[in-house]
Amino acid sequence: MLVIMKNDATESQVEAVVREIKRMGYRGIPIPGALRTAVCITGNEGPVDDSRLLSMSGVKETVRVTKPYKLVSKETRAQPTVIVVGQVAIGGGKPVVMAGPCAIENETQTLTIARIVKEHGAQVFRGGAFKPRTSPYSFQGLGEEGLRLLKKVREETGLLVITEAIDHTNLELVEEYADIIQIGARNMQNYSILRRAGRSTRPILLKRGFAATIEELLMSAEYVMAAGNTDVILCERGIRTFADVTRNTLDLSAIPSIKELSHLPVVVDPSHAAGRSEYVIPLSRGAIAVGADGLLVEVHHDPAHALSDGRQSLDAEQFASLMRQIT
Amino acid sequence: MLVIMKNDATESQVEAVVREIKRMGYRGIPIPGALRTAVCITGNEGPVDDSRLLSMSGVKETVRVTKPYKLVSKETRAQPTVIVVGQVAIGGGKPVVMAGPCAIENETQTLTIARIVKEHGAQVFRGGAFKPRTSPYSFQGLGEEGLRLLKKVREETGLLVITEAIDHTNLELVEEYADIIQIGARNMQNYSILRRAGRSTRPILLKRGFAATIEELLMSAEYVMAAGNTDVILCERGIRTFADVTRNTLDLSAIPSIKELSHLPVVVDPSHAAGRSEYVIPLSRGAIAVGADGLLVEVHHDPAHALSDGRQSLDAEQFASLMRQIT
Amino acid sequence: MLVIMKNDATESQVEAVVREIKRMGYRGIPIPGALRTAVCITGNEGPVDDSRLLSMSGVKETVRVTKPYKLVSKETRAQPTVIVVGQVAIGGGKPVVMAGPCAIENETQTLTIARIVKEHGAQVFRGGAFKPRTSPYSFQGLGEEGLRLLKKVREETGLLVITEAIDHTNLELVEEYADIIQIGARNMQNYSILRRAGRSTRPILLKRGFAATIEELLMSAEYVMAAGNTDVILCERGIRTFADVTRNTLDLSAIPSIKELSHLPVVVDPSHAAGRSEYVIPLSRGAIAVGADGLLVEVHHDPAHALSDGRQSLDAEQFASLMRQIT
Amino acid sequence: MLVIMKNDATESQVEAVVREIKRMGYRGIPIPGALRTAVCITGNEGPVDDSRLLSMSGVKETVRVTKPYKLVSKETRAQPTVIVVGQVAIGGGKPVVMAGPCAIENETQTLTIARIVKEHGAQVFRGGAFKPRTSPYSFQGLGEEGLRLLKKVREETGLLVITEAIDHTNLELVEEYADIIQIGARNMQNYSILRRAGRSTRPILLKRGFAATIEELLMSAEYVMAAGNTDVILCERGIRTFADVTRNTLDLSAIPSIKELSHLPVVVDPSHAAGRSEYVIPLSRGAIAVGADGLLVEVHHDPAHALSDGRQSLDAEQFASLMRQIT
């Protein structure tokens, strides 16, 4: 349930409402809007008796939320959320491009690729320092050394950096270095990392699990928001189906679905879904066309010698071509 | 295997090659190209001994085909096939829009919708006269009466018409009326209708079955081509997955996949995949952006009263908006 | 809606009810039961006004059917249907085994395998004369010659024979030879063949399409029953999923689901689902354990040299072992 | 690669081989067998030069491992692993039944259910103290209080207890109380918890993720084994497909697949897959029939009032019936 405050409600009236909600055994989360504030009631299992709240000063009305998610819902906030990091606005109408290698390999590779993606117009540099890998025997990333290289990228190029945190204790370290923290598809329902992400001051990019419904993705975002972090970027990256030409099936209908249900921005990762660089450019055009707020794309200066996922990485020329085609 | 003829090979040399292939127990299908003719050998289970063929006059070389499909393969024909029907070229670079109601209901409905889609720039009118329906108790279409209304649409508006044939004997009747014959998703592996379609003089629009791989779709098109009809248009219309916001998951990566493997044109039906009109416009934009050669869209002048699938039909205003957005 | 007749209702009272239903614009199908007859009303889109029917003599009450399917529903007939063909009862408690090669290859192969499956206790011989094949260049079966060999199997061994009809005109020929007519997974929603099967006097074994829901399978069976043939055997044969160790994923939960919703018998084809003979025996045990009324199993005396699907065929020894394990 | 030691190789010869492998830059893990020891080489990306190893004393031969997983593979250990916990042997031929409520609710509920499952023959009590829940607003379990109740169950009934750990720091606490630690489907690719589980002295029950292939499941088990814990029990609990009668599709072909590829025991959880108690008994029979080493079943003395998942819980009478049917 949402408690809608009057346009001229005072801060102390809002606080009183939050206190009353707490007294009722729930939790009230104030959501400031352009004109007025709403207070979202969470923690109730069934319907809430709003008679006492409606009689409080400053309260205009109450609105039932019909979805299992609340804070992420368009019912709670009608206008799109724009997440501003440094000079970059995600969700603000202009698609944001986050590009870079699958894994941070070494300083030369990292800076070379960073300069390429910067030159062609990317705003955010992506690169994995901690890599969740199917096999325990595969390269698991450079770890903190990789994070230091990301910091160097920011210092040298001015690009923002995004990188993945792989569990709730690891997030502690990642947030020291990253401008945006990625939570990977395999961790979409790891509630410990979601709760910890909710206490971070960094924006969170949350990838859809490859067997997750849209509602489950939104519920996972709700974990982050309910813990206090309102800066959540959703990411469609392909789902598991019987189709076998691509690694996963990029579900571009997820974009209008999410836009209909939630105010949060949503970007698309065509690289992991396709699994092959040949399809990354057309799928990127498709993603922007259906209304995505940005792209997360793998780029490598020398894909044939990439430590991981070279098969799906664009080279410099292909990335330049992509940027021309989507802008 | 392909037998590549020399640029100056004569018709009788080609015929001699076809005869020799027949003598070997296979079938040779001449495929004329811009510069020279190739003869495709079909019917062989294993490798073909080409020594005799290579020694024949007019023969330049032989090329092994590595895919299970041959005639539909890019290996057999590198340049894209353009299918010309009346004034409309499908596959020629400019997307073709085929629009109209799910089912032909009556003369007024049909002509009203035909005028709407014509006015906003569609080139082909779609409408079902024979409807394959999950329930034996649902409206199964007007039958031949529906076909006569389609003929009237062509006469009154100049639009081409496309409609579905539901089995191999029914195709006989449908080809008297339709400019393009649709084979529906449920019939994609009904080989009797595919073989009969291969003997038709009309172009065939073949929809991907909702659990079909790209290879299976191409193999079904191969049935049509192997029986003699080279005018096949493929259609992506969504696949079955666990995802539940849309009726099916539109697999837009199918478009670059098909373009990579085959020379045939491919269009997208966003209406059946989405199951909801709200998503049809963004998915249509996405389809064109990934490189589709056209769209198959459901339009109804009064969706709320449509006899079938009103939920996913665009009304006149939405269709006008769609046409503005994709051209 | 069902019109339940009184226990002592006369035949002419039932006929009067059928006539009245016809007068109302619907169709009434009498369903005789052990104690009394019900008349199922089909063809109505919305609710039926039953006031006139309730006042007719011999009518006890009316019952609304809540499912989209009627004749196949347990609501219409509570006790399980037992289909008796010759000496074999399908659905009568004792699992029936239908076994034989994927394709009829020649007389020696056919009779050899028939003797093997007979010896070890199968009641029905399976073998394809008309083979729906993904590739137009693959062996498509011996055709009518194959049917004649099936007839010979029946004459020599006394086994019943089941074989596939591939379209509605082909079914005409198949029913001259087969004791049970199979409709394959790819034809599950080919409504022309379903309607024709509904006018056959042979029992129909209807395979679940590999992307069909249980409701869709039941609706397809409803097509057959609505056209007049009440002898329908359902068959689970695996669905398409992302899982890749087996060819398809055998959905054994389909068995209790179907048993809950319908009175029709249901058998399992583990061979096509598994795609590998190693898994056929455990999956067969599983099928019987969950309550299947029988098995459809591929057996070949020399799998390594089978013309098709040898990879998933049991040899004589494996089949003997299977029969020991399930009886 | 496996280094197979001679039957009479001494411990110091094995140690020398491990040292040599380390010197080569890899890691050697001794795997004692009934007759002789093998040393598994992990950490290599490509082929290993075994010339030096072959010349060492006590070494019989080397064997290449063809799968991406090694320690879990049947190539490494041909005979089935039997995991003994207290008096219970998992994988030893006799199916083990682990039964109890979805969530630990309070002492009365817990002990009541424990007595029921004990009475009817279960060997292990299951119950969630920490519950990963889709919604942040749902009941997340009693936490450590729930663990204490599990301890009480063991003390009062003598049943072993299994419960879920939800992240790598939480596992620390869970292993103090549980006899077997469960890692849930959503955490199957949470490598932090897998690595931590690999350092536990408790057996680990690892559930298959609902979009995981068999190979991915085995790779996740490999994480646990590579970190030192050889006691891993795999669990099939249903995969996500389009099928909609059950919550997930129980993939019983996973059992023979796993048995073919790995020596680890595998159990089945029919409750979560089915989502409805009606299907739990037939699916349990099916699981045992295909060869599962045990079951994980939800039981509640009062399903209608269960705090979570009552819909799929067996009541006392149903559980008694299940136990009669599978033993």
C-alpha cells in the first residue's frame, strides 16, 4: 500500500506516518516525487487497515499496490527513474553504452581496449575482475589487481567503470573501485548479495537470470530497493530455450514488458546472449529499437587471443561500426 | 554437391549434366545465377563420386555442400533471393508490411480493415479464411466465402492478399484466390502440405513452428524448394519458452541467423508472439532493426469486437503510428 | 454442459434431448455409462439456457463442464476408458507394450523383429511405413509395401499392428491395414488429420507435440472424439527444453496430470524422448511406475544397421531385459 | 589426467607424484580406491606432458580425462560413491527418504512432523531454517532458532537432519547444526558457497538449478570436490519449461544420465517440481523406478495451515501411503 501525502505535507508529517506504520508492525519507506511524497508500506502479508493513516494530517489518500513488488513498480512511481553517475544519465532517453572485455587480463589489454571504446563513444568501461566460471579450473579473474586496473582506466580515460561482485562479502571490496556494481545472472536470486547491494551507495546493474521470469527479476530488484538502494539498472541478457543457433535466446520483448511494469531503466547485453560476435550488431540495433536504455557489449582489441569469450567480442572496427549504427 | 557450370556453358551442356546425375541415381536441379548456372545434386545419402561429372564439357568445378539443407543454403546461392509478386518485392531491401485481421469475419469488416491498412502504406492484406484452432468448438473461419472476400479486397484496393492453407488438399483451393500462401506454425512439419506447396506457382510464406530450430525451419523450406517452388518467405513468430509475460518469446536473433545461413527472405510476426497489442509496435521496430524483410501484423478496426485475437490486434490509429515509426 | 438422464430413461427420451439440443443450435452427443446416459452439449460459445431441457421427461439434471475440452474430460466420464482391440485391453490396468522398429525396412527385418517382440511378451507391433522426416532427402518409408508387411506380421504372429498415418488422405489407406493408427507429434495440431481420424473405426494413438501443453493435447483428442471416434490413446514422448543430454525431456508428470483431467488411457514412448537406448529401460520403468497404461518402444534386431534411429533402439537382449523388469 | 599408481605403490610414492605435479604448475589430488590410488591432475588448461610422471616409481599408467569435470567423473572413479552419515548410507542401493516441512515454523510443528516421518520410515528430517524467498517481504525462516529446533529433532528422534545454507558465511553456522547441508537450486552456481562447502566436513546435497544442464550440475559438484569435500549428493528437482500443469518439469532422465557420467549419488525432490501434492506420490515412484538413490519430500501434519508451500506438502496419511508404495 502507498500512503500519498498532500502536496504541501511537511517533513514531520511524513515522519509521523512512517512512525505510525512502524507501530502497526510494518515498514514505511518515503518515496519523494516531483510534486509530493508517497510512503510505501512493506512487510505486510495481507491487506492493511488504513483507517488510522487516512485520518493523519498531511495524508491525501492511500492506494493499494496490486503487484507482489512495490518499490520497483510503476504503481509506486509513474515517471521513469534516471540514474545519474558522474556525467552519465542512465534512463534519460539517450542510450548509454558500456563496453569492454569479458575479463581484465593485464594493464596493456585493459588500457588499449578502454581507449578504443572511449574513442568511439562509450560512456562506461566494463571488465571482469572476479569471474564466476562454470569450471573450477578456468581462469577466475585477476581479483583486486583487476579492480586496480579499472581504477586506472577511470583515471586515464575519464570513463566510468562497471564490474561484477560475486558475493556479499566481495561486494565490500568491489564498491571501493567501481562506479556501478554488476550482479551477474547466476546471482540474480542470491539474496545475500542483493541485500548487501541494497546497502551500497553505488548503482547496481542486475542481470536477469537465464531462467528468470520478468516478475522474478523485478522481485530481485525489490530486494535491493527494500534494503535502501534505489539506483537499480535491470539488464536483459538472454534466456535458456531449446533454440541452438545462439547461446541463449535474447528476449527483447522483456524491454517493453519491464517498461510497462517498472520505472527502472533497463539495458541489454547482446554479447552473452548471442555467444557470437556476428549477431551482436544486429541485436544491438534491435535492443535500441525496442526501447532499451543502453547496451553492455563485449569488446576486445584482439578477440582471437582473448582469455575468455573472444568468440563473442567485437573488435575495434566492429565496435566503431556498432556505434555508428546506433547513434 | 553443386556442379558449377562455366560462364559460357550451353543449355544442352547443363541438360547433359542433369541426365548424368539422374543416371547416377540422384536428382539434379539447375539453379541459374547472374553469371552462370549451378546444378544441385540431391537425393544422395553420402558423398558423391564426381569424377565423371568433372570430365563433362561445360563443367567448371564441383563444390561440396556442408549443410543438411542445400537449395535454401547460402552455399548454393550467395545473393539474397528477392521474391516479386505484382508490384511488391520481398527481400529487396525495403521492408514489406502485410497487415489485416486474424480472421475474415464479413464483407464490411474485411473491406474496412483493408482500406485502413492500404491508406497507411501496407502492401499486402492478410486475413484468415481457414483457421486452425486449438478447440474443435471455436470459429474455424468462413472458408471459401472468406477467400472470395479476399479476392474482393484485391479488386477494390489493389492490395496483394495472403491467407493460410491448412492442408495439402485445401491448398488447391487457396491458391486460386491468394497471391501468397501462408503455411502456419503448426503445419511447419506437415510434409504433405510442404510438398504440395512445392508444386504451387504462388510464393509460400512458411512460419516457424513454435518449437522448431532454425535448421528445422530451413529443412522445411527445403521440402518446398526441392519440390520445385523457389519462392519461399520464412517467418519468425515466437517460440515456446518458460517466459510468461508474452504469449511466446519472439526470437529476433533468428533473423541474423537465417540471413547467415540462407538466401531466402524472412519476415516477422510480432502479433502472435506478443499476444498483446501494447508490445507489437516496439517489437516491430526491433524486427526491422535486426534486418527483417517485412512484418506480418494483425490489425482490426474494432479490436474489442474482433471474432478472434482482438487482444493482440492494432487499431487504425496504432497501425498508423507503427507505419510512421518504421518508415 | 452435460445433460444427465435418469437411470431408467428410455432411448427415445435420449433422442428427444438430442433433437432439442439441435433445435437450440448446438450438438448433443450421447455418452452411455454403466448406470445411465449423459448427453454432452458441444458447439456453444457461452452458457446454455437449460430450462427447457430440465423440464423434459427422462432428464435428471444438468452439469456445467468447466474445462475447454468436454468429451475427453473426467467431468464427462469419471471411470477410465478401456480400449479393447482384439485380445488387448489398453487402459485396463495391465500395461500394454507396443514394440518394433522405427521404420519397416524389408520383410526379413520386419518378421525377425516381430518374432523377437512377440517372444518376449509385446502385444502390439509398431513400425513406420510412412515416415515424416525432417529432411526431404531422407528415407521416407516403404509406403504401402510397408503396410503389406505389417499385415504379414499380424498374420504370422498374431500381434496387433500400429503404424503412423501422415495426413488425412493417407489415413484412408493406413486404416485398411493397421489395428491402431498413430498420429505423430508433428501432426498433433494438424486438424485435418484429427477430423479424419475422428471418422475412423480404428483406435487412434495421438502423440503429444513436442511443444504442446497437456491442455492442447487434450483439445486435439477432443477433435477426434467430437468427430465421432471415442477410442483415443494419448502418448507422452518428450518435450523440447534446454536440457541436452537426452534428445527431448520425457515429461513423466504428464501421466498423473492426464489421469487427473481425462478418462483416456495414456502410454509413454521413451525411445524418441531419450534418443539413446541406454536410457530406454530406466525411463520405461519410470513410466510404468508413474502409472502409464503402456509403452511404445523401438526395438531392432541389429540396431547398428537400422535404416533409422538405431541409436535409440533396443536390441533383442535389451528388450528381453526390459520386459523382465516391467512385469 | 589421472595418474594411476600400481597396486603396491607406497604412500611416499604417491606423495612424490603429487609434488611433481605441483612442480609442473598444476595440482594433484590423490583419490584412494579399493585396490589402488589414482592422482587426479587439475588446473591444467591444455594437455599435460606425462613423460616425467610415467618414469616415476610406483606409477602404473596415465589416463586422459575426456570430460571438463574430473573428480566427479566416472572416468576417475568407476564404482558408485556411498556416503555414510551416522547409520544412513546414501548411494548404497537402498533409497533414502528425507522428509519434513518446507520451513521450520515452531517447536510443536517441527517435532510433530518429525515424529510422523520417523514413524513411517524416513531416515533424514528436512526443514528450512533459512529460506531463500522470491519476495523480500515473505517469511524468510526462523534462522538460528530453526537450527536449534533441528538439533532437538535429532536428539528426540534420532533422525539425521538436513537444512539449507544460503551463502558462504551462513554455511559456517549451518554446519554446526546440520548432518547434511543443502545448497539450493538458486545457489547452484554461487561459487562462493560451493567453495566454502568444499571445506566443510559435512556431506553436501546440491540441487540442480532450474535452468542447469547436467554438465553444469556436475561442474558445480566439481567445485565442491576440488575444494576437498568428496561427499556430494546431487538432487534433481525439476527444470523450467513451457509445460504448465506442474510448477517445473521433473527431468527423471537426469538420473540415468548422472549415473552414466558420475559416481556420485543422486536423489529426487518431487515436491518442488510438481508444486502439487497430488503428483508427489506417482513422481516418487517414478524416481525410485529410474534409479534414484533417495527422495527429498515435503511433509506437513497440517498442509492447509503450512507457512509455506502447503500446496505441495503430503499430510501424514499421504506420506504413509508413499512409504508403503516405494518400499
